[in-house]
Amino acid sequence: MKSKTVYWIPLFLFLNTNQLLADNWGSWRGPNRNGVSPEKNVPLQWSHDSNVAWRTELPGPAGATPVVWGDQVFLTTIDGESLVLMCFGTDGKEQWRRQVGKGNKKARGDEGNSASPSPITDGIHVWSFMGTGDLACFTVAGEPVWKTNLQQRYGKFNIAFGMSATPVMHENRLFVQLIHGDGKPNTQEAIVVALDATTGEHLWKVDRITGASKENEHSYASPVLYNHGGTTLLITHGADYTIAHSLLDGKEIWRLGGLNPQGKSYHPTLRFVASPAAADGIVVCPTAKNGPVFAVRPNQQGDLTDSDAVLWIRDDHTPDVPSPLIHEDLVYLCRENGMLLVLDRETGEEVYMNRTHSHRHRASPVYADGHLYLTARDGKISVVKTGRDFEIVAQNETGETMSASPVISNGTIYLRTFEALWAIRNN
């Protein structure tokens, strides 16, 4: 079966070297893939009639976080049964939309749909992955470059509430964790794959072997990169383990077990949702359902379980859905119930745990200029001052359902609700 279509148009065979500029937000977790923005003077307060530069209606709901490069904003969404990638100018005007796939499926009522993975851009191309397995590359002008379907290539997904993992890109390669299979005929095994970002060609595939069973084989988490001190690792998360891989060939470098130990207390439905967080010298690995949080030293090899590589373990209060955020000497865990748990980065000791807003939190926290932005499903964004003392600076309402994380680019906060795309700027 033919699984890849290549459109023969001129290609840029290089990447923009300005990917880490403060005004670009090219991937789900931002310029450094850690939820941290280096920008200053970011809006703290807004309302429907204050600091809202514009609001543009969208054709359908989705939880995918937008990405921004220069004067363009890209997001994925549904349009009826079509799964589309849309491009807006930073003035709020639609520039183009392209169909990536068809056959949207709702997940768990209002929890999500097939447009859950977020797009990626380097300012030259933009990549869009959908829950159907459709993966497509376009130029930022909307010209098609290549398209493939990962289910056709590697086997059908088997995951209860739909594929939601966003690929990660590094040095012109896309990395995808596909750890949702059960080994049945025509379904994919647990694998990690790398593709050439310019052509879509297969580069490597490795098996991701664990002892997980039943629903634990599923994972809604996205892979992350550790890229500090000359060490670059691809971190995958799910099926009871966090595993670090070589980007060159996918070879396993280390693995962390104990996240859901086998035995009488084994939790048969502990599917990971939150992705790990990485900073210099540390990777924080959440679990699910009020389980533990682990912090490890990443510059290691082999089995890190119960080793000196484990910096600390917090026995409970994992964030469950929002991913951790590491900034300076603190680790911030926004739990799905709105509790903010802050831990000392070196020791794991609790600094404080306080409630921000009593509602479901699905979006991951974002940091800018001394503040955290925490987004609830009812559209309320709590702005919390960072540091060792709990202080809510503002709570801002959109009145619209949200599960996408905020995006900060060139002084503007972009909010993607189920109804619209918002631009928040200081007046």
C-alpha cells in the first residue's frame, strides 16, 4: 500500500537558525520546549473589553496548542469531519487552511478529538499530525510538501481516547512515540520512530519494550528532548516507564522504572497523560491518578530504577494531565484539579501546595517574566507569581472551554479556546 505522497515543489533544504528567538513559539512547549518564555512585559490581566487585540472564530473545537513564527500563527482543528491545519496572521486574519485528514472522532465526551496533537514550525515549513495518523508538511505559505499516514506505515493505533502525542523536531528530524499497540494482528507494537522532516522518509524505528499490560500500554504523553551540556536525548514516556533514546538511531540509553511497579499493587489503568519536563541536570517524570513524581539525573546509562541517578521521589500528587514546569530552583506541578504544588528542584521537598481555581486543568503551565499562567477548562487563566510564596496576581476569564496551553510570542499571549483564537496584548 502506498503510504506517502510527495509533492514535487522546490524545497528549502536548511533550517532557520533563529529558532530560539524570543518572539517565536515553534512547538507545543515553546522556544526551548520547556514551557518557559524569555519575554518581558507580558500581559497579566485582560477582559473582553481590555487588552484583547482580537478574537477570531474557529470552524470547530480542538485542544491543540497553536504555534507562532514571525507574523504567522498555525493551529490544527476540525472543520466538520475534516481535520485541517489553519494559518492566521498576527492580525487575526485567516491566510489559508489545508485539509490534513478526514474522519474526526470525539474522545471521552468533551475531552478531545482527532485534532489534539499540536503543529510544529521552523519558520520555513509547518508540520501537522492528526489522531488519524495523518502527518503532513507544508510550507508556511500553505504549499504541500509531503504527506504520509503513520497507521499505514507502522500499524493501527489501539488507544482508548485517541492519539494525542505531538511529535518533537530536532535538526531536521521528526520523532514520534507510538506506544499504543497490543501486538494484535494489524496493530502496531510499541515503537519509537524518526522521519526526515524535509522529505517524510523513514530514518529509523526501534521497539520500546516494557512489562506494561492492559490499558497501561496506552500513553497520551508526547516525547520531549533533553538538550543540555552537550547531551541530547529523546525522552519517551508511557507504559510504566520513562526511557531515553539516542537521536542518531533510537538506541536506548537509560530507562526509569518503578513508576507503576509490577506486583499486587499494580495499577491496571495507569495511562500516562502528562509529559516529562527537562532542564539542565534534571528530568521530572510524572505518572497519573495521584501517583508519584520522579526526578532523575539524565546524563546516565542503563537502568536508573532505585539508583543514585534518582534525585528524589514525590510519592503522590502527580499533575496527572498538565506537564511539569521547571524554572530556576523550583519545580511547578499544576494538578488537574487546580492545586499548584511547588517542590524544591534539588531535594523534592514541598515548598507549598495551594489551590488556584477549582476546575479541571488540562493545559500545561507556561512561564513568562516572573509569572505562571495556569489554564482551566472553563476558560479561566490564573496568573501566579513564581517563587517560594504563593500569590495569585490575576484571574482572567474567557468564558470559553479551553484545553490548549497559552502561547507567548512578541509580547502577545495567544489563547486557543474551543470556539476561537484570541490575541492578548497590553494596550
